[in-house]
Amino acid sequence: MLPVAILAGGLATRLRPLTQTLPKALLPVAGRPFIHWQLSLLAQQGVTQVVLCAGHLGAQIQAAVGDGSSFGMAVRYSFDGAAPLGTGGALKRALPMLGAAFFVLYGDSYLRCSFSAVQAAYEASAALGLMTVFCNEDRWERSNVLFRDGRVIEYDKRAPRPRMRHIDYGLSILSTRALQRSPASAAFDLADLYEELATRRELAALAVDGRFYEIGSFGGIEATERHLMSRVRT
């Protein structure tokens, strides 16, 4: 199984005041810090190598997770440094720890899709990256992906078009080569890279079933907590 980069360095301004003194990854959800739910799920998927890309209050995340041995995996850390690097810049900095290809998981996402199926689709695509997509149809957030024949045709997070029915599910795979043109030691958004890869037809797509869960908003936390509590009860 490919290593997983978890993007957990954002300021999480939508969740203030909760995130003024606590990083989003450590917010309590269904009785546990959210990152513990994430890592437990990754372990169930067979993941053994994780790189946590941390920034805001990142030392707290490292103290809570440690080396990952309690989850049956190895966890390493890549910190932004003095200034935030954005999702893209943080990933670029972490490349030496990640190898030739790796999963990218947003730090606020809880996703039950099959990682092995995603990896198989990426390896069969011969593309520089693969994005999992979900037929959202603006139900939970604005849909931002148009895909056809196994490729993302358009991706626009900032100004999605009405004809876009799918959304970035929150899990991707990238080749190190996909970031070769990206600036080193500079802040940039991963969304810009996805847009560029889509324009060049270098971003494969895999449609997944089952809604996504996330803790990027107060409503998202409530929905994720209900989902996790229902699984604990069963």
C-alpha cells in the first residue's frame, strides 16, 4: 500500500473559537481526537506509512499521535515552518518522505472507500494523479468536478459550474512528478495543481459510492459524530 500524506496544517478559521488553541485534527469527535479515528481507519485499510503535514499548533498533533506505533503504523511529520505553505506547499515540502507516488488525504475527512481499489485504478491509469469523486449534486457542498472516461475534464473549487455533478471526495493519489513544476519552499493551493493536471488530461478519476464525512464545519462535525457513534453502537 502506498504511503499516505495527511494535510493537517490549516488554521480552520470556520471552526473558531474551537481551533484557536486546538488544531482541527485534535477536535474531539465521538469521544476521541479526530486524527485517532482517521489513523485507525487507515490501519484497517492496510496503510503502514503516514506523513502528517502539520502547521498551526502542529506540535500538539505530534504529541497526541507520536510515532504511530499505537495504531500499527509509522507516522512521520513535515512542518510548514515559520509561514503557512498551503496544501500544495506543505505537500511539496513532504516529498522526500513520500516516495514516487502517495495518497493525499485531507486532514478533516473520514472516508470509507477502498484504498486498494483507488491504488489499482491509479496504477492502471498511467496518469500523474488520480482523484476520487462522488456524485454529490450540490447536496452537502458545491459540486466541483466534471469527469468523463476515467479522467477529470474540469476541476474548479473556487467557481464551480452548474454542469458539475461530482465533487472531490477527499482522497487522491499523486506522483512525485506531478509536483515537479510547482514552486519549492513557496505557498500554493493543491487545488491549483489539480486544475492544471485536469487541463492537461493528467488527472484520472475514480467514482466512489457512499457519502463523505468531514469536520471542516460545525454541521460536518455533527454529521460525522452521528456516523461514528452509529458504528460504535453496531
